[in-house]
Amino acid sequence: MKHLYFISNNLMSQLKVVYPKETTFESAREKTMLSSEGEELAKSLVLKKELENIEIVYTSNFYSALNTGKYIAEEKGLDFIIDERLNERVVGELGSNEFRYLKGMQEHDFNYKLENGESINEVQKRMEDFLYDILLSSEKNILIVTHNIALLSLLAKYCNKGYNLYDRLILDYHEEVIFDGTFHPMDIIEFVYDENKCVGFRRVM
């Protein structure tokens, strides 16, 4: 059996950071730091029983992911591998729209995207490409630090889809709600594979 633990630490710093004027929106997103509460959640991963046998850590190249995975990697002396396929969805040109507009549109149409952005299905494709490579690796217990929309895109491949009273996307697996329309301070989802076949997954946190 192979156990993959996908983590999204969703507590971002609210500091008003002033970047050089040539910094792009996407570059600024990559540099967004964790809040102090997010850092504490990251530190607490070393105490989680489910993660005590982790053999390797993969993260996106976003600062928030790097700073989430570093504590358990340092504690256990593990290899720390950056893979851009774990990056958050590329937003694209928002224009006068807000994030909630994009989120609402993409939750109902997985092919929807803004100019120069990514759709849910496109993010799912690169996450699946990453997953395929990981399943060929020798490690049996793997920590993977990614982001909420990227993780949602992968879950959508396996889960039943529905919508709550607020018209927000809900994902369930064998009648267990995996995604309830909101993002928690931290999401940890365990995927279990047997001979490269997914035999189940569950919410750890």
C-alpha cells in the first residue's frame, strides 16, 4: 500500500507587502507568506500520528507550501523536493472581477478559465501527471504540500459532485463529505493506493 498525504495550508499572511513595480500578480502570489497561525499549523505536522512514517516531502514552489513542509522535513531529515505541478491554479486576467467570481464560475464549469489562466480540468491534468510519477516511486508514505484549488481539482476526479444551499461545490466519496464548500485553516487528505490503483481516501484534517 502507498499512502499519499496531500496538504493545503490556507492561512495566509495579511501583511501589506509592497513589491517592486515590475512584480507580476502571479509572482506576488507565489511569494505570499503564511500567517503566524499558519506557521503554527505547519509546525504541528511533526506531531501528527498519521505522518510519523513520512519518507519524503514534495511541495509547490509557493512560499506558503515551502514553509508548510519544511518543519516535518527538517525534523525527520527528509528529502525536500519542489515540483511546480503542485502550484496553485493560475488565475489569469481578473480585470474588474473578484476571486469569488472566478471561484463560482469554475465550480460550475471545470473548463472555465480567464485569459492567461487555468481551468480546473487543466490543473487536474498536471496534478494527475505528478501523481502518475509519484506512484512509480519506491516510497510508501509521502507528504505532498499543494494548494486548495489544486487539491480540489484532484479530488473532483474521484468524488461525487453536488452543491449546497449557497450554490457552493460539495465533493463526497462513499457518502463521506471530503470538501464541504469551504476551505479550512488546513486541509489534509490521505489517498491510499494499492498497485497504482486508488482504493480510497479520507479527510485527516
